[in-house]
Amino acid sequence: MTRVAVLGAGSWGTTFAKVLADGGADVTLWARRQELAEQITRSRRNSDYLPGITLPANLSADSDVAAVLDGVEQVFVSVPSQTLRENLAAIRHLIPDDSRVVSLMKGVEKGTRFRMSEVIEQELHIDPARVAVVSGPNLAMEIAKEQPTASVVSSTDPDTAAAVAVVATNPYLRSFVNNDVIGTEFGGVLKNLIAVAIGIVDGVGYGENTKASIITRGLVEMTDFAVAYGARPETLSGLAGLGDLIATCESSLSRNNTAGRLLGQGYSFSAVVRQMNQTAEGLASVAPVLELAAAKGVDMPIVSQVAEVLAGTLAPRDIAPHLTTDTDEPQGE
Ligand SMILES: NC(=O)C1=CN([C@@H]2O[C@H](COP(=O)(O)OP(=O)(O)OC[C@H]3O[C@@H](n4cnc5c(N)ncnc54)[C@H](O)[C@@H]3O)[C@@H](O)[C@H]2O)C=CC1
Ligand SMILES: O=C(CO)COP(=O)(O)O
């Protein structure tokens, strides 16, 4: 039985710990708060994040991160992206030699503009061959309810991708593998930004034509951006790109979509942040993504306008007419 740790007992960390336990792994989940760790272990519940879900008996939780990491073969990390570096710095000495480290996160670090796998490699000083990322259309609550779902495990090392995918597969979740870490990671980051745009126009009251236009043109932006950074275009047409874009743009379970809807309804950025009690990664990733896009000369009209709505310089109702950069000349699709 593979012994694994999951760091972060929010909605995705807890759900993924259940996925791994239901796949037969020996799983311990690290929760920052001791009372939450006790609730998970004793009553098999994480009622703040996954109300109504009973967790498996072979999943325990602990607030002692040293105990959680002791002797594990794989470490899955699911904390807010902007806190990853500080979390890893505190536990670097506890990561077992030769263990594999897997990012479940979908963000880019502000300031440095690094992807989560890059932050892991830097902070833990480990070979990229030991690092993997998981991405795909994976709304936590649906998976916690055991609805059939597919995901992607990506690593530059095929043995790492395969070893993680075996552990992260169970009767309701199937993990595919690829070696395009850049495309897989950026797919998860970028779809969050398009989902914020979808939420905004939904909040304004626009209908399906507007949303389909944004999803379709948003996929073009995602692909142009990711390919400029070395991704394979087909990755963006796969589960970690189009797949996740559809799930996140269609679902009111999505926190990014929800944050956008509140903006579209007229709430200010600070009011939206106050109302969100879970992580909406797109709000923090928009600035570093636009900086990365500018560095490669990639045009991202939809993401740019999300940034303007967040800054309060563009009215939400004006986002949809701007599906291309402003020019009177017709542009190729
Ligand atoms: N919820 C979902 O459906 C999915 C989420 N993800 C990704 O997983 C990552 C984590 O998201 P969620 O679990 O949904 O977030 P969440 O807000 O539900 O939970 C975050 C967890 O991180 C912990 N944490 C550790 N250090 C922290 C710190 N310094 N500040 C704040 N919280 C800290 C919190 O205590 C909490 O348990 C994000 O990058 C998200 O994009 C990916 C796929 C699905
Ligand atoms: O990444 C997700 C689904 O794949 C979850 O999306 P949100 O973070 O917007 O809830």
C-alpha cells in the first residue's frame, strides 16, 4: 500500500485525500487547525468545506506536519498558490528523500510569476523528475460525491507521472498522464481567468451567446499564451485546458465563476474578496499572467479586461463587446 500525504485540508485537499484513500492508498491529511484534524479523523467529516460528505475510514488527519510526512512516498500539495512558498519553506527538512511531490494547485506566484511546480522545485531543491502536477475538470464537490471524472497527471518524468496516476485512480476518478507540465499547469491557471470573465457577464445578465463567445475566444488566448511558453497546443485542447474550461465556466460550484458573478452584479473587488471564504485563484493570478503575456507579446484581450474590471476601470457590462483588441480592422478568427 502506498503511503501518501496531502497538505492542505480545504475543499480540494480533502477531496483529493478521499480520492487517494478510495484508490487504496494509506493517506494522512495535514490540517492547519487541530480541531479540524480531529473532526476529520473522528467524525469523518470536513463540514466547513465538504458539507454532507462522509470521508473514508482509511483517511486520517493530523495538524502535526512532521508526523504526516514521516515515511511517505508521495506528497500532494493543495494550499492557496500565494502561500505555497512559505508553506514549503517551513517543511523542507521534513520531505522524505526520493519522495515525489505533486501540485494540485492552479495559480501563478505574484511577483516571481512562477508556476507551482517551479516553486516546488526551488523551495524543496528537488529534481523536476520528482515533481508532478494534477489538473483537469475537477470541481471538488462533484468528485467528493463520487461523480465519474477524468484528470491528468503530468511530469517530465514518465515514471513519476505513472506512479502518481496509479495512486490517483479509483472507481470514480481516472487519471491520464502526459509530459507537458507547462501546458497542463497553465491550462489550470488560465481557465480560472476565463471563468471569472464568464461569471462577470453572467452577473450582468448576458446569455449563452456571450458566454460561448468568451469560452471560445478564451481558449484561443489560453492556447496562444501557453504555446508561447513552450506548451503543446493539444494539451490545451485536452482535459487540463478545454475540459477544465468547460467545467469551471459552466458551474456555480466554481469559486472563480462565483467571484466573477459578484463583480458582474456590481460588487467591488474588495467586497468580493470579503465574501469569498474559499480560494478563488484567478483573482491573484491575473496580474502575473498579464506580465508573462506582455513579456512574450501575447495578446489577451479577455484577461486584460478581467483585470480592468477587478481594478474598477471597466464597467462589467462593457467586457463582452471587447472580445478582441480594439481595432476597426476585421481580425482572423
Ligand atoms: N476546490 C476545487 O474544486 C479545486 C481546487 N483546486 C486548486 O487547489 C488549490 C487549493 O484550493 P482549495 O482547496 O479549493 O482552497 P480552500 O480555500 O478550500 O483551502 C485552502 C487550504 O489551504 C490551507 N492553507 C495552508 N496554508 C495557508 C495559508 N498560509 N493561508 C491560507 N490558507 C492556507 C487552508 O487552511 C485550507 O485548508 C487552489 O490552487 C485551487 O485552484 C484545483 C482543483 C479543484
Ligand atoms: O479548478 C477547479 C475545477 O477544475 C475549481 O475551480 P474553482 O477554483 O473556480 O472552484
